[in-house]
Amino acid sequence: MIWLTHINFAILVSLLLGLNPNMLLVLFSILPDIDNPNTLLGKFFPWISEYFYKKFGHRGLFHSIYWSLLLGLLSFVETNFLFCFIGYTAHIVLDLFTPSGVQLFYPNKSRFVIFDGPVETGSAKDVIICFIVLVLECVVVYYEFSLIP
């Protein structure tokens, strides 16, 4: 999925949970892609991204469920980690719908995919999903702040 889809999906999840999105949520929704030089973060930090890509490959170490679990546990200690957890986990969930899937239990190399990975990153389906999620965000925000019961 493209970075904008990841960010919007994380924002939607946080809104549905009754939380006001913040920058930690946004950052952590794209953080797992630090292992790919062709992503938004990879282009901002090419030296870091290229190192991780060569060492671990894309959608391996940083797409592991273990990072989400760690962030989830830390959220019991500090509330801000809840936003990190939501953003990070939302990213991994979306990437499960791509053809290459993710290595959920890295270093185990098995890749997990949902519905045979119907959404190619950057495809028309990806853009449509991003748009639908954005519309849903608007609906949630409208009803959240609406004075109509």
C-alpha cells in the first residue's frame, strides 16, 4: 500500500476507537517501511533504509508482529505508545492484503497474505481504498462533531 493509504487507515482506526489522531500515529503508520529505499521514509533516510533493506529485506523484520506486540505492551506504561501501536499494527494489517504479504513471525521467512493479496501497492485498487478510507474518516469526524443526535 502507498504511504497515504497507511496514514489514512491508521487515522480511521484511531477515530473509530474514539481517539484523536496525533503525529506519533502518523509516523508509526509508515515506520515499518523504513526497510525499503523506495518508500517515503526510505527516500528521507536512504542510508538507514538501504542498510535495513540489504540486511533484512522488505516486509521482514519491521513487518513482524513482535514490534506491534512490544508497542502494545508499552502502551500500558505510557499512553502515547497506544498511538504507536495503532499506527504500526494498522500498517502491517494493510500489507497483509498485498501479493507479497508480510513475514509476521520474522525471522521465520513464511509470508502471510489475506485473500491471495488482491491489492498491488500503488495500483488503482490501492488508490480507491485510500479514497474510501478518507471518505469514512470524514463521515466519522462529521458524526463525532455533529450537533445532530
